[in-house]
Amino acid sequence: MARPPGPLLHVALLLIAAAAAAGPGPCGPAGLSWDTVVRRPGANITLTCQDEGPANVTVSWQVEERGAAGGRSRRLAEGNALLLRQLRYEDSGRYSCYVGGRPLRSLRLLVEEPPETPRVFCYRRSHDKDVLCEWPLRAKPSPGTQAMLWVKRRFTAENATEQRCRYFSKARKFVCRVKVPPGADDTKPLVVSTCVNNGAGGSAGEDRIITLSSVLKPDPPLNVTVEALEKAPQRLRVNWSYPSSWDPRFYWLHFQVRYRPEPAQTFTEVDQVMTTWLDIHDAWRGMRHVVQVRAREEFGHGAWSEWSREAVGTPWTDPRDLTSEMGPFSSEFPMDDGSYGVTLPPELFGEDAANGTDGAVVEASARLVASPYAFLVAGGSLLLGIALFIAIVVRYRQTWRMGRRPGAKPEGEGQHVLVPLAPPSPPHSETPLLFPPAPLAPRALHITNLDYFFSRQ
């Protein structure tokens, strides 16, 4: 019969499990040799060859620069003590002193700044991508600075996975890549630990607990464009495309669009856009608009992406619209009370502009500039009214003349009575005369002609 394990064996097993679950050890300075001297940039240091300087002996110094190809060395000043002022990173190296060509002492000088404490942030660009953890730095790290990252599952005794981080000088940040095995559970919590150290010291970041689904953060949408729609002065069409790192065949994204006219400072946002286009129906007439788009996983997992690059566009404007006559220095924008504010150029204000006034805003009533169609309608209506008035006058005048022609004016009202100068001639008989009438005298013929003239009148 086998004996049950003793208490010492139980204690040993618990210590092994605790060591496995503890993760990485303390984050301290990098291992340094006994002959290494560490100083910060900008400090002064005095290197001594011997405690008691030999008399009548010339001591020379030379330095083997760190990272120099082929062990290149450089001669320095002579003397038992070597003073170095305002140290720089380039002053790091191995310093040696010689007497008569024989080496007496050698020291390694390390000029480094203690590393900054990492504040790590992890994200995953897609469901099928690795996890990236990074943190920014305020200043460039010392040349010998190293960064490490450990990842392990929470509440398990498995060993942590170690990843070496890379420094990107342009972005001034450390980036670590965590490999995600295929079929990994997105909901299992992970513990992320970081450590940064160099010869001057070490610094550990605070542990982060993450899940693969919570760190989803897509890249910003690409190819954002803004187009004007013909004969739609208040509409804009925005188009964009999925980021190249996200495959829409398996998981979709939903988008958020924000836009503003350039005079305004606040954005109007449109949420829950599932397509890769959007029509804006409340754009300002004739104003240039700024548009940005960002994305998030369709079920709301993770975080929003960064905003895309700004895209600009202006709604369609009728080329015959007279609003273009306002000039490039003026603009119209709606006010709170429903009126329009017109910004005038500063050169119209003379002394105010010279006194430092940038410009003035004149509040006018909401009057839209009349279009050519309004002028055509008004002009046509005026011409039609004039023609109708002339037709009525002419028609009334003709009727008045025809009504006055049959009757005679009453006597005494501007009409003169004609008095015949000779008695009327007897009526002609129906029987033809046997003899022709005698010819009239010249005076009688004249009177007869006058009578005929007045009778015709």
C-alpha cells in the first residue's frame, strides 16, 4: 500500500504552481558588470587611473566607443584623472589608461536615462489579426533600452508567453506583437505585463486584463469622398470603403459619419450606418463641408476606430444663381433667430480694421437673392397688365365714338346753326325737263358750292 504524500510534498507543489502563476519576475536594471559606471546625460564625471598618481610618469587615456565598428579607439587628454563634462549618449564606451604603453585600468562608462514607466494599450485590427500592444514615450529612450511583454491566461498555471517589443523612432513608441493561435476563445481573459529596462534602471507597467473581443479596434475607413448631387443644392453624397485590414466576408462594420460646414465648429453626427455611403440632406447652400468617417465591429465589440482623414465637398450650385455675385469675401450663414448673418470684408470698415477689428457681422433679414425666373415672371406680368390696359382704353374710345355718331348735339352746346344763303330749290319732278336749265350766275354757283360743302360736314 502506497504512502500518501507528506506535507513537504504538498508545499513543494504549491510553490511550483505559485511560481508558474506569478508570471515574470521583478523588473530591474539590466545586468551590469562590476567595472561599469552609469551616469545620466548632462552630468559630469572624473575617471581616476590610480589612487595615488605616480610621479614623473605620463598617464594617457583612450576610449573605445560603444558600437564602433572594428573596435575603433580615440586618444584623450593625459593625466591621472580624466574629467568629462556634460555627458552625452555618445560618450558611452570603455575608457582605459596607460603608462608607457602598458594598460593600468579599464572602466566601462554607460550614459543612459532611466526608462519611462510604460502605459500599455492593446488593440486588434480584425478578428483574424494578432494583438498589438503599444505605449508612447515623451522622449527618445537611451540606446541600450529594451522592452519586454508577457501574456498569460488568467487564473491558470500555464507559463506566460514572452514577446520582445520594438521601438519606432518616427512614431516614438514601443510596439509588441502578441500571436493569437487559430480558434482562440475571444472571451477568455488575458493578463498583459510589461517591463522596460536599461543600465540605468528598470520600470514595470501596470498589468492589463483584456479579452480578444474587447480589444477590437478597426483601422479608419479609406477613400472617403464627398460629391455634389446635380440640382440638389442642400444634398451631398459621401462614399468610403472598408479598411484593407478588415475582411467584410466574415464580419461587417457599422460606421459613424460626422460633418460640418467650414464656418461652424461643431459636427453633426449620423450613427448606425451599415452601408459604405450616406446622403446628407441638410447641407448648407454654397458652403464647403468637412466630412469624416469612423468604424466599429457590427455587434459593438471593442472600440471605435480613429476618424478618417478629412474630406471636403460643396453642394451643387446653379450657375445662373445670383448668389455668386456676393464675392469671395462674403458668406451667408443662418442665425438662431432665423435670419441670415452676412460677413463683410474687413477693408469695408476702414478705421475699425486699423484698430484691430477683424471684421463685422451685419444681421439682415432672411432675404434670399431673387433668381432670374422671378425677374422674368415679374416683367411678363407687368407687360401683360400694360397691354390689357391699352386694349381696354382703345376699345372704350371706339365705343364712345360709335355711340356719339347717330345723334346730333343739342342746340346751343357748341353747335352753330347754318343759315341758308338762298331759298331751297324746288324738288325735281319725275318728268324729265323739256329744256335744259339755264346756267347759273357765278355768285349763285359759289353759294351752291358752299351749301354743298357745309351739308357734307
